[in-house]
Amino acid sequence: MKNIAILTGGDSAERVISLKSGKVVRDHLPADRYRAFLIDIQGADWREADSGAPIDKNDFSLSVNGEKVRFDCAFAALHGSPLEDGKMQGYFDMLGLPYTCCDGYVSALTMNKHATKQHVAPLGVPVAKSVLLRRGEPVDTAALLAMGLPLFVKPNTHGSSFGVTKVKTADQLLPAIEAVWPYDREALVEAFMPGREFSNGVLRTNGAVVALPVTEIIPETEFFDFAAKYEGKSTEVTPAEISPELTRQCQERSPQLYEALNCRGVVRFDYILVGDTFFFLEANTIPGISPASIVPQQAQAHGWELGAFFALLIEEARSTLLDIFSNRRGTEDF
């Protein structure tokens, strides 16, 4: 029986989503194989959610009812900081504890939408035109409007569509930029692309990179905002009703990005399809994992039930990191 620390909570506005994701993982992990512990991360206060027992940060262990619990794997169900942006992974690396998401460097890179686009564009990956703004610096509205209207203004290093605005008129631009600052110190102003929105999850299993079925996202709102993502204001079609050629194009592009970014765990890549070309939007290294979320839909369409899918991520994390950590701890710990 393996002890699994399900990391949830966090310090960003995405905390409310993380708490839900963590409970989904706990409820679906096969109880005959894993003992699941919800670990609520909030600032420097790390606690087991049910008992309130604190985590011993010296070795990331837990004392519950007189038992010293050591963990075999950390399951990433924490969206935003301090996990999706890579802050915690170095700590786990030093402890030799496997985790089910990308390492610190890759997580920090992919959390930064602008940096990710700069990283993949030289590989021939189509991306939308965009401009990065920093809080406190002058804003050249004329240059931004030269990209055409509408524009999207979004936090550069924040997820779940918090602080995102679709700008339709020139007088909406500066208020939209101001709406970013409660969430981030950088704003990304991105050219609008008229097209359909798609998403594709990718993971590594048994040494092979697998692209899951493609999903088309059809929001009832102006775009795939918070209400569309989490309040049922969208329709997701999995597998997407597109031609075999377009499906092949997307399922080839996603593993290319996964490998180029050196990802681990399951990663969701989002696109806008303009004509016959998929334009890359962003990478989500800890995507939503409720039963209604996109990646679980894709996993189930691929033939995996949620419990089996979560177990696969755990065992792949342990297998992947075994070689990395074996020189420090010895394989007997695994």
C-alpha cells in the first residue's frame, strides 16, 4: 500500500479550483493500492486537510494518530502557485520524492505564457502576435491597437482565466490592463484569432508519449472564461468532430511540444484552429482534473477510467524519477 500526498490548495486565486481537484483525486484513487492524504498548501502552513496535522518539512512526513507517514509520491492537484509555477519541485527533488508533474524549470517556463511562446515559436509552431506589458511601465496603446481589435488581455503567469478580458473597443484597453494587476505583475496583450478552440492532453506511459483524443471547446460565453471552464457555460466535444487530417495534425503537434518543453506527467495544450492551422495558445502542466474537466474526458475517451488514469500518473512518476533518485537514496525506497 503506497502513501500518496495529494497536493491541493495553494496561494493564488486558483485555490478554490485546487481544493476541488484534490478531492476528486482522493475520491477516485484505487483504495486497494493507495492511502490518499489531502495536503493543503497555504503559504508556509502545510497540513493534512482532514486531521489538521502539520507536515514536517524536514522530510515531508506526517504524524497522524501516532503513526509517522512517509509518502511514496506527491500527486499534483494544485493549480497555480506554488506548484504549477515550479516553486515546490526543487524541494521534492532534494528529498527524492516523485511527483506527478513537470519539474521546477519546465513548470516555471510554461506558467509564463510569453516565455513559452518565445520558446516554441523558433520550432515552427504557429503562435498569435502578442506584446508583454510590465506593471508600472508606460503603455503604448497605439502599438497595441495596431494589432487590431478585438484583443485579449490576460495575466502572463496566472491561470483559470482570472483577469482575462476580451477588448472590443479602444476605450476598453486600459481598463482591461488594469484588471490584470490584482493577479500578476505582467500582462499579455494578444491578437484575436477568428477560429475554433481545441485542446489536447499528452502524457508519457511505459516510455512512450501518448496524445489523447482531441477536444473542441464551444463556450457559451465570449471566450473560454472562468464561467465556461467551471460553471458549465461551455460544451466540450471529445473526440472533436474534425477531419482525420486535422486530428492527426493536432496529435502530432502536441507530443512535439511535450518533448520540446521536456514535460512530465499529463499536460494539456490549447489551440485556436484558423483555417487548417492550429495556433498554439498555452500549455497547462497541471490541468483541471474534475470529472467534467477536459483531460479526464480525454482519458475516458482513450479508455481509462479516472482511478486507473490517476494510478497511471503515479506509477509513471515513480518510474521516471527512479533513475534520477536511485544514486541518492537507493532503489530500496521505491
